Amino acid sequence: MKNYRTRYASNPENVREYNTQKLRNEFLIKKVLKTDRLKWVYSHYDRFMVAGVIPVENNVKLETLDVLKSEYFLQRRELGIINIGAEGSVQVDGKTYNLENKEALYVGKDVKEVVFSSKSKNNPAKFYLNSTPAHKVFPTKKIGKDDVEVIELGTAETTNARTLRKYIVNSVVDVCQLQMGMTSIKPGSSWNTMPAHVHDRRMEVYFYFEVPEDQAVCHFMGQPTETRHIWMANEQAVISPPWSIHSGSGTSAYSFIWGMAGENLDYGDMDICNINEIR
């Protein structure tokens, strides 16, 4: 069974003509978390990779892919991991890192063996993974809840009150280009990343979770004056090209993990789109 899917880059002029299903086929990742196995999405936007694994019956080893043409997965890559499930562990070249809910791990280039496991198969861990090319070796580092940078954003009056947590950023851990964090929308609010923005210097992937079963998030994308939308369910991800906005509004409170890659590690490097100018 093939353990990856490829997503190619799309021209924004072509995306203008996509119908709903075509848009979803190109940018939505419907099933991210797999039980007892990893299945990657390999995007041609900055060679960003997305996967998730729920170890239940077996420990799951990080294997290389044919598309990488490498002896082992992290030969030319770095890896970010955030656990959104119960307690689990990640073994990195023989050293074990325990990750509780909403704790993260950065794994640097040249690590040869990574193994994922849950403390209890009845209440397993859920590991969400992002990977990007890397040019330099940086040490593996766990990022616990007390290690993250926390920022309070938005207001209840504009229905975008939210808490942003920076996990894998260059002010917390040494990285080549990968950045990851988590944003949680406060009850009574709905909008994330508003005002919206674009950044031609990097791409982004959003992974929505903590979305109630009977609720949804409407994710907005596209050029600022040619927006499109994708309705998303719990534990789904969406690819955001450098030319696209990335913002969403939920029918209830929710959380999402953002992952970025590109040539700039400045988190604040973004071109804001004025709300009244978005079309």
C-alpha cells in the first residue's frame, strides 16, 4: 500500500475556476490521523509534508518514502510533532520523550529512528506531524506546556477572541524552517486569523481539531479579492499556498494547529488584508 500522496502546486488563475469538489481535492486533507500507520501528504509547496498517527495495537516507526529518495526519513528533513490525544511517547534514536496532551517535540535532521507509541491502547495518543527540508542539524527538543509562548488575540466584540501558542518557532527551539503552533478559539467567538493575511515567503497548513461532531469550520482561502471556502470537519487539514489567505469561522469553539515553511522565520512577516477590502 502506497504510504504517501502527492499534492502539486496550483496556479491562482486556475483556482478561480475550480468547483467545490476540485477545490477540496486540491487543498483539503480529509483523513490525517491513521490508526497504527503513517500516510503522508507530500505537498510541492515548500516540500511541506503532513501526517498523523494513532498508535493502538502496535508501535509505529517512521519509515522513509520512495518520493524522498533517502536512506531514512530525516536524512534531509526536520520534523515537528504535537500530541492532541492521551499520553504517549516518541523514541528518537533510542531516547524516549513522553508527550502528554498538547505537548510537542522537535526532531532534527540526521535522526535515523523515530518510533511512536501510546501509554494505553484504550486511550491512545494522537500525534500530528509536519516535516520540511532541513539544511542543518539541530538537537531534538521537547516543548512542554510551560515552554510555549502564549499570546492572547482578538476580542469578544469582533468574535475572534483566541489564545495562540507558539511551540516550534525560532524563539523557542532552533529550527531550519519549520514553524508550528496552536490556536484555540474562545467560547462565543468564531473567527481565526482575522484580519486575514498572505505571505509570499512561506506556505501554511491548518489542522482543525476539537470541532464537535455535529459542528464544522468554514475555511476561507484564495487571493484576497478572489476568495473561496472549504467546509471542514474535525481532525481535517487544509493546505494554504503562499498567495492565499487562510482564515476560518466555526459554528462552535474549536482549535487548530498551524504549520509553516519557507524562507523566513519571522513569525510577524505577513501582509495584512483589510477586512473591508476582501472579496
